Amino acid sequence: MWPEEYLMRSQTRTATSADIAKAPASGWQTMKRIAPYLWPKGELWVKQRVVFALLLLLVSKLVSVCTPYLYKKAVDALTSHSGTDVGSALLLGAVGLTVAYGLARMGTVFFGEMRDWVFVRVGQRALRKLAFETFTHIHRLSLRYHITRKTGGLSRVIERGVKGVDFLLRFMLFSIIPLILELIMVSVIFAAYFGWLYMVVVLITITLYVTYTFKVTEWRVQIRRAMNDQDTDANQKAIDSLLNYETVKYFNAEAREAARYDRAMQAYEGFAVRTGQSLSILNIGQNVIITIGLIIVMVMSAIGVQQGKFTVGDFVMVNAYMMQITLPLGFLGTVYREIRQALVDMGEMFGLLSQPAEITDAPNAPDLSVAKGEVVFDNVTFAYDSNRPILKGISLRVGPGQKIALVGPSGSGKSTIGRLLFRFYEVTGGSIKIDGQDIRAVTQTSLHQSIGVVPQDTVLFNDTVYYNIAYGNPDAPREAVEAAAKAAKIHDFILSLPVGYDAKVGERGLKLSGGEKQRVGIARTLLKNPPILVLDEATSALDTQTERDIQDSLQLMGQGRSVITIAHRLSTIADSDRILVLEEGVVREEGTHEELLALGGRYCAMWERQSAEEMQAQAEAKAARAAAH
């Protein structure tokens, strides 16, 4: 028996759970989350590449800092000769220094590119690991979460998050850190060679520049966040409209959908304009600060040359160093903005990763062992929202190989029973057992493997017919896939297609009719070969003739299995071993078809009403055929 305290915790967690989105992770938390991907345990090759890349970075900066000094020496050599012989020697020295200067510049680029060449594998590995972890985690989240989240918005969060990681890895490591290293080196050189006053001017300029950049960028980030939210909203509206293409056409709503999308884009446009204008403000301020600092240092060095303290080469070196740090500082604005935005985007993605899975396996849970296929609901209660209970003490038993049916009005809890059995949600009271094993005490993988579901609307992947059928058991040989198709009475139709099993079904299977999609879904479940079967109104969306055709396939599928049929049309479940009539989350009637008719209660009234409707429909169809002739 599984520890009772775990089951009690499980019930409590589910009863109070809600899809409350966590706040995005902070910048520091985000940096901590990404660190293990750059320094993973047990993967020495990754660490070696990171260390080697950092060494190349250091060499690149050392060469870069030496380059202006070689430039100064070349200028001094060219400006200090006085005689022809001495001048020729000095000229040769200047040429050599100029060549050395050129080689140093080449070395800076070479070592920088080698650093990127070494690190790119580390970065791409980190991206792949993060994308895999996020994708896996999303599938672990409960149905409750996915129902309340918008798929289009969710995909944008992942897309922006992964791009943010890519940007952060490339620019944080190889733009910000190198810039800081270079600024320190240049400041030390200025203090040692020219005097502490030069270093003070450089440090004040850098401090003012960075402070201004950070302050304005924080303001811009708020605008960018609002712009991102509006972008997500517009994208979601576009995806929602395209997924409902047929509905849009049915209601002649193309103009309405376009206007709805345009309103979202209009709001996005407003934020995008503000983003662009704030960028201009940032760039102007940065340019003023940098230029003033540059002018002050150049004037100081020019005075030093006039006073004979420095050479012309020193003046050139000061200019070269200032230009060398000015260019990356000018880039710092863009880099910081993007890093800040990347941290926001990554924070949203890591916030998503922090969403707890509502349904989890118990510690050391064993696999479900199904020998008979007996399913027992024991006084099960459940509520999606604690203020609105759905099931109020449901008890039912499906014996091995038995077929029971659940009927009742919409909202009575029929489909909820199937979802609870598959453990899309956790019961808030009572228990569900399969062959005596509480489904909360076994692994979800083994539970899902033991249950086959044919839903009301089978949704197919935008791939081939073969892929969609084989999805039930990817390891099955082709003969088994075709056998399942034959059992579902879809094999002949597939062979009639131009490319047979390789025919594409379109997004959500839109290239197939409702009946064809449903048969593919039946074939897929047959290939899975589960001992327990849930038919969740599997034919209610089909026409009467197609439903009758598919009923044969469903009857064949149910042989030898424990079957729970959730039905709308009572004629499809008249042969069930037992029928339960649900109303407001309670079993009102129970028995065989004949027993319930004899009872003369709710089921009997439903049967008579549906029979009258079917007779009227048949009469109208017969009259229409007679009129046509």
C-alpha cells in the first residue's frame, strides 16, 4: 500500500492549485540559472573549451592594448630623424614598427575569432540543452495549465528566451567582460604613463556614460516589455485566426479578424515608436558624454606636447587609446539594452521552467501492472475550481473486459471521469484504482501506456498518414501499422490516395474528413493496444451514416478490453454491460439498457426523445428524396 500521507498531500495540492503565473526570474537569478550550462558537471570538454576561450580572450586584449603603443613608437620614429643616414635607419625602424602595428591589429582580430571558434560549440550545446529542457517541462505541465495558457504566446516566450540565451552567451562573455578588462588596462596605462589626472578623466567619463546608459535603458526596458506583451497578443490573435480558418470563412469574418489583428498591431506600433524615439535620446546623450571626455583628454595631451612633456607619438597614442575604448563604449549602449532585454526574455522562460508540475509521480513509484483491467472509482470527488464541484462522490466499477457507458447532459462530469482516469487532473477526494493499484501511486508513463483514448475530435499531426497511425507505437513494424489501419477500416482509403501512406494530412488533419480522421485515430489507438479503453464521445461529431460505419471499428477495438464509453447518442451504447446516468456530478441511474428503459426515468426520457428525433430526421430525408424524384 502506498504511504497515505503522499495521497493526502496530493489531494490537498490539487484542491488548492491554480494556474497562477510566477513572476519572471530576476536578472541575477537568470544568470545563476544559465551558469551550469557553461560549466556542467561531468563534461570536461565543455570546461576545457570555456577556459581556452577565456585565455584567447585575454591574449586578444593584451595584443589590443599594445597596438596603440606600437603606433606611437612608429610616429615618434618618423618625426625625430635629423640627418640622412640616421634618418634612413630611423625610417627603417619606423617601417618595422608600422609592420608590427599592423600585425598586432591582425593578431587582435585573429585571437578574437579563434575565441569565437572555440566557444561556439559550448554556446550551441547550451542552447540545445535549454530548448530541450523547456520543451520537456512544458509537456510535464498539467492540462489545467495548457488550457489557460495561449499556445501562440507560449511559443513566443520560448522563442525569445532561447534567443536571449544565445545573445547573452555571445555578448556578455565576449563584449562586456572584454570591455571591462580593456578599460582597466587603459586606465592603468594612462595613470602610469601620463599621470593620474588622465585616469581620473577617463574613469569619470566612463562612469557618467555607464550611469546614463543604465538609467535610460531601464526606462526603455519598460517600454520594450510592453511592446513584447503587445507583440505576443498580436501573434496570438493571428495564430488563433489561422487555426480557425474555416470558422472565419463560415461567418464571413475576414474583415473582422483583420481589424482585430490591426488593433493589436496598432498598439504594438505605438510602443515600437516610443522605443525608437527613446533610442535616439539614449544615443544623443551617450555621444555628448563620450565626445566631451575625448576632447578633455586630447586637449590635456596637446598641452603636454606644447610644453615638451610628451612627444607627438604620445599625443597620437592618447587619441588611439581613447578611440579604442570609445568604439566599444558606443556599442555598450546597444549591448546593454539587448542584454537587459535578453534577461527579461530569459526571465520569462525560466519563470515558465519554474512552474511546478501539478501532477507528479510519487517518490520511487512503481510501474502500473495490469493483469485484468479492472477499474474502480471509489467515492471520487473533483472540482476544477473549489467553488464549483464537478463530481460529488462518484463510485463505479468496470470489471475485466466489461463495457460501461456514461451518459447525461453537458456539464454532468462525463468527460471529467475520463480525464481523471488518465490523470490529467488529481482527484480531490476518494481514489481511482486499476487492478487494486491507486493511480497516484504508480508512474504516469506506465498509466498512460495502459489506457487508450479515442476523443470526440481526433487531432492529427501535420505529417503523413503513416506517421499519425504509427504514433500509437513508433517501434511497430509496417505490417502492424497496416493491420491496425485494416482493423479501423481505413486501409483501402489510404491505398486510394496518390501516395498512399505517405500522404500528408495537413495541419490538425484538415485534408481528411471527420470520419477519416476518426478512423486514423482508432487505428492509432489499436496499434497502441492498451488493456483499458476510453471512448470520449468518439462519434458524436460525425454524421449518422459515418457513425454507424465507425461503430463496427469501435466494437472490434473494445473486444477483450475494459471499456468506458462517454456517449451522447444512446443508440451507440445500448449493448453496454452497464450504463450510468450522470447529472450534476452524481450517478442518478444505473443498469443495463433494458433495465433503465423499464425504470422509466431519466434514461428512458432521453431514449424516447432521441428516438423521436431520429425518426423525424429519417422521415424528412425520405420526403426529400421523394421530392427529388
